[in-house]
Amino acid sequence: MIKSIFATTKEPFNRNNLVPMAQQKHIIDIIKIHAGQGGFSVIIGEPGVGKSVLREHIEHWSNERDTTVVSFSRTMHTYLNILKQLALSFKLDVPTKDIEQALINSAFKQVQQRKTLYILIDDAHLLTMEVLRKLRLLFERFPKKHNLVLFGEPDLLHYLTLNVNQDIKSRITFSQTIKPLNDDDLERYIVKELEAVKMGINTFDVGAIEVIIRSASGNLRLCRNLCYASLIEACREAKKTVTITHVNQVLMQPHWRSHDELLKQQVKS
């Protein structure tokens, strides 16, 4: 619908190759540096602030000749099942009892081929500390030219600061909290998305942008979803300009309402 109304070949706010923003670029640079010494990085952030954008950007490094990226996000599993996910990412087909050694051998093979290895674990806050401890012991046997990167919500850092987990925390070489974006960053994001698909920057009027930025509260995912849904509302009316009315039509949907607002609505009904 959006492509036909705006006569574009791509849709904004619905693309996979998002360009990292300033704080994400800083994190990327540091992760690359630490990969040369056997890094252990922890990236923390609330849902929607840009951890997935960062992870997906690093995953694209696997297209480079000197880089291997192994990534998985199904963390609510036993240690053995996580090893199986890693083996699948490394394209290994070995008996269960040999998985650990096969992973270590594969890691050394990558380094022998002059490659840097990145292991990305998304939703790491869902890992039990017992599993994370076993993974830490496994990756310590990997060659130094790698970086284990955990992406998780703030709970992960809370667990790691407990005294019982100091053996894990003390091995972290880099950590960073991804902060919510400011209003200028969100507006730049909206403009870049429109320019990327050759749509005018006035597709959203000033009032619509103000409401979107205020409602997103620095959350990149909320901003993207609200922009995309507002565009759909405008296209339903065959309009080429998104106004406050279109944005408010989206914000009236239950999942955009706060808990208190939903309770008040139930009382009225």
C-alpha cells in the first residue's frame, strides 16, 4: 500500500539494513578493538533502544573475508542445547559428546585462516548464571582473536554484579549501556528513513513528528513502529502527508495505551 501511494520501490521504517547511530558506532569501534585480545563484551539496554540494530550490523560482517560471526538468541535452553545452536552456526555435525572440542577446533581453524571471530548472544539476560559460567569456561579455551558479545536488558548487569558472579564479571573487557535517543536523533532517524527510499522529508508534517517523538520517548523501535503505522493510516485515506490525526489514530490502539489509561477506559465502559 505505501509503495503504491508514494510510488516508491521500498518502504521506509521497514528495512533491515539500518545504519548505526552515533552511540552504536562508538560501541562497534570498541568491539572491533577488543576482538584482538579475546574480548568479553556486554551491551545493556532497555527493549527497543537499538541493541538489535547493533547486533544485525555486526552479523553483516560475516560477509567480509576476514571475519566470522556466530549469532544466536534462543537463550532459554540448557547448556547442551545452546552448544547445539553454536555447532549449527559453525556448520558442525558431530556427536553430542564431542561438541565442545569440535567448537574449540573450529574456532582455532577460523584464526588459522586469519579470521576474527565474533560470538553474539542476544537476550543474554535470559541465560541462567550456571549456563553463562559454563559458556565463559568454554570460550576461555578459544583462541585470543575473538570477541564474545552479550546483548541483554539491565537485569543482566544486576545479576553479574552479585558477589557470587564476580568470576564472570571480572572477565568483562568492555561494557556499554545503550541510552534512549534524544529528540534530535529520532528526528534525524525519521528523515534518513524517508530519504533512503526517496520520499520527501515533508511526508510527516511538523505536528505529526512532534507527537511521534514525544510518544516514542527515545525508543527507536517505538518510533519506527509508530511512523510505519501512521503511514499506513495516511495511505488508507490516499493521503501523501501524515498528520497528527493519523498518528493519533494509531495511538488510540490498545497496545499504545498506558496501563492506567486502559483501566480508566474499562471503568467508563
